[in-house]
Amino acid sequence: MSMSHRTAWAASGTVAGIAALLAVNYAAFHIGPVERLDADLYNQFIGLSFRPHVHHVATSIANLCDPFPYIYFCAVPIVVALYRH
């Protein structure tokens, strides 16, 4: 069973995205300078919450980073593919 060219591109893009996610996760939690930079940026971002004129914008951006809705978005193509198969 061979994959079409379009499917191979989609699969390789998925693998590249997962690899990039794992690399960023590893760097943020296990490489000292990157870990400190990540923590510093996080603390600066949290500091925006105490400024009234940017609280709404900071909260909106932070809500975009909530991973749970994206889990459902990832499940949709899988369900569609299983349904079509």
C-alpha cells in the first residue's frame, strides 16, 4: 500500500511539527539558558496582568495558549479520516 504524494507531504509535515514541539519542550525544560529565558519571559508576561490597560489583551493571548481546545481540533481530522475510510 503506497501513499499519494499529497498524503506523504501531510504526514511529513505532521512528523516535523511533532518533532519541533518535542524539541521546544525539551529545550524549555532541560537546557539551562533556554529554561531561564522561558521562565523570564513567562514572568514578564504574567507581570502584564497587573497593568490595567493591558490586562484584557494579555488574558486573551494567554487563553490562546490553552492546549485543551487544540486537542479536540487534532481529533477532528482523525475522526473524519476514519469515517471516510
